[in-house]
Amino acid sequence: MVGAYESGLERNPANYAPLTPVSFLAKAAAVFPERVAIIHGPLRRTWAQVYSRSRQLASALAKRGIRHGDTVAAMLPNIPAMIELHFGPAMFGAVLNTLNTRLDAEAIAFMLDHGEAKVLFTDREFSPVVAKALALAKVKPLVVDVDDALFTGGELLGSLEYEALLAEGDPGFEWQAPPDEWDAITLNYTSGTTGNPKGVVYHYRGAYLNALSNIVDWSMPHHAVYLWTLPMFHCNGWCFNWTLAAIAGTSVCLRRVEAKAILDLIRDHRVTHYCGAPIVHSMLVNAPAEMKRGIVHEVAALVAAAAPPAAMIEGMATMGFRLTHVYGLTETYGPASVCAKHPEWTKLPIEEQVRLNGRQGVAYLLQEGMDILDPHTMQPVPRDGETMGEIMFRGNITMKGYLKNPAASAEAFRGGWFHTGDLGVMHPDGYAKIKDRSKDVIISGGENISSQEVEDVLHSHPAVMMAAVVAQPDAKWGETPCAFIELKEGASASVEGIIEFCRSRMARFKVPKTVVFGALPKTSTGKIQKFILRERAKSTQAIE
């Protein structure tokens, strides 16, 4: 029997529209047409221009035979074309695949083939690896060069240039919302440290909602000025391409992450917001004082990956930078949780602020759930800050699944939650704290050692810029901690000094038995590549 609240109350175009972040762009162009949307060197582009050019891009791709569900790949740095590519394909249902610019030719070739790319947009900087990838790939996409004036070198590989392609399109192209907001909008590949990477598929609904969550959970105002220190290829720039359209903000492009360039742009354009891994923020904290001179306005920064150590929090505060800790994965559109701050925390001693702000926190407002569950029973662990479980998410800002890999998707979603593989505890106030990746726990003499706990201690050493701890085989104990340390510029430390520093701050069985100094291997997004360090330590876990 049809109830009173169902009869005559059907969904129709007047009361329902599929969610799409393209609508943010259309509204920004309508309401703030002359406001600057993009800054790239001397280039300034308004929201009206970005909207018009994105429609031209959509039209040109459609004229070239690209259809709903086709993959459009991009091997580009943080430049204006990458912003337009986050809107143009989505205007008619094509799927954007942003490629990690640090990958080798074999990995790129795999992604082009697996995603069945019909078009590839590429920058001259990456021409050597792209040329090799195209030779290896089975697919033969239309190759379009984006000839950025701020880069010299490399070679053009395509049959036409980006501006020429746009000239083929109609700036009045009538874009369409997706038939279903569950349709794919983008494809992002995981790092793939062994075997082939997995293709993470995002839907329009998730892109729309996480773009808005960024605004709410970071308290972003209208017309914020955002500096692209975060790669746009990484989780679609944590959805900030779409966020900036929603608030009619300004994107300040940045090809290369360097301290002087970042600080100059923050000063020159009064940048209000930027994101990055801990290494980005540490780079700024440790930059020479003369580079920071003249920055007198408050800057908001998001930090992801490892928890921010005390030196970073203090250093950022001294600079007038307000740091917020977020957490997420490729599978959750980037950040899906935030360490939501309480005003009263600022009155606490710095050690307590570090402890509270170093947690992964609570679910983003528009992510339905985040919890620490026993992966076997799928029951929540006690909120005691001690009992370990796996961090899991569920809700609208979780991927559709892995492309062409139903088995991996089923395993990731087992029990109705997305399994992150991160181990953590839940504190009494409902804030989650990562203790380790499941594969990073060190088992020494039958005792579990959290590598992150040891890293937290190492980061408190005044000479340490970054530290990573992995398991090293040991004939007596099975495994012992091995610490790899990157020192601050001009700083010095000894193996004996580091070990003694740790002994005074933790149980002896947790103290690293081996200490190695040197630059740490990092991904393009600044995350430490522990699998390389495990190989160096000849760990039994070296192969993931």
C-alpha cells in the first residue's frame, strides 16, 4: 500500500537534481564573473573565462568523439589547464584520470591501458617519460600538449596544442548534469608498491560533497586565496579544484614546491590557505628568516599523513600559520576526517596541544561515519585510547570501488565499511588516533611496537627534520626498530645521541637498535616511502 508521504510526491526536475561540482563553476561565473579565479605567473583568468574555456574544452572533446564514460588522462603539473580539466570532461560525463607525475613510464603505460584512455594531456616537462609510456602502451590516445609558458625544455609530443583544441570548441556548449550522480567523475590510481596499482573511481556525489566538506571543516570563507602546494593529481587535489569554484576563490598555481617560491607567493598574493604533507610545512618552518619577512597576515594550512610534531606546531604558530590536521586516503577523496579543534586547547601547554592536535580526529561533516573496529568481529573497540583496531569509513565520500577489480572492492568494503589498513585507537572523546599501518607494526620478542610512537619521539629531537621507523630482522628478538633520520639543514646528531634520547623517553625494547642518517625517500605528495626503507633495512616485511 502506498503511504500518504509517497503518493503524489514523486521526484521531478523541479525538486531533484543530481549533484555535480560543475554547478559550482556555473554559479561562480554567474555571480562573480570578473573575480580572479586563477593566477599563474603573469596570467590572470576570471571565473567567467574559466567557465567559458571549460565549456569549450567539453565541446572540443565531444567533437573529437569522446563520449560519456570515456577516460581523459592528464600528466600535468599545477597549471591552469589542470583546473579546467576538472570541469570540462565532467560537463558531458567523460572521466578524468590525473596521472602521478613522478611515476615511471611502465606505470604510466599500465594506467593508460587499464583506464582505456582516449585522450592524454601532457606537459613538456614530462615528455621523456610520456614518450616512453606511449611507446609501451597498447592504447593510442589523442595526445594534446599543454605548452606552459613558465617551463622551458622538453619537447612537444602531441598532434595539437591545448589552445588549438579549445579553439575547436563552442564556449556556449550546453553542459549536462550526469544522468545519475553515482556516475564516475574521476579515476585515481593508488601508489602500487607491488604489482599493479588499483584504479580508484570517484562519483559526482562524492566530489560535490567533499568539496563542500572542505569548506565547512576548514571554515573557508568566500573568495579565499588558495596556493597549490598540493599536487592536483593527488586525489584530485583533495577536491579543492571544486571547492575553490564553490567559494569563488582564487587558485594560485605552483609548478614546483620550493620554500622561496611558496613564501613569495603567499606574500605577493596574500594567500590565505594551502595544504600539504608534513615535509611541506617543515620546509617553511625551517626556511631562512629573510624568506618569511613581510608575511604579516594569518595563513591557514592543512597537514595530512604523519601527525604534526611539536616543533612544527610551534614553528607554524610563530609564523602566524594556523595548522589543522586532516586524514584520509585516495579511496576517500583525500581528507575524510579532521582533528576538529576546541578553542580551549590553545590555553593548554604545548605538549598537550601536540597530543590533542596530533590525532586523526573525527569524520568530516559530510562523511557518514568513521570508527575503530575489530576487523574480525567488526565491532567497535573500547574508547580507552589503548585498544587497537582498524580505522574504517563509511558514507558518501568513499569511492565507488576499484576499476575492473571486483574482488579488491569486495574486500575493501567487507562488513559494510571501507577498511583503511591503518591501525589506531579511539579516545574517550571520540577522536581517533593512528598507531600504525597494519604492515608497519614491529613485533619484537612478542611485543608489538608502534613505529609511529617511536617516530613521534624522534620528531621531538631538535636536530630531526623527519624520521621513519621500520622493522629490521634480529636473530634474538625476531624484529627490532630501525630508524631512518633526515636532519635539519645545518644540524648534527650522532647515533649514540639519538639512541640515548629515545631511551630517556620510552621503554627500552622500543628504542631503535639501528639509526641511519640521510635523505628519506618520498612520494610526489611528500609521504615517506617506507617500503624502500624496509628493503634497506632488509626487513622481513620489505615486500608489500
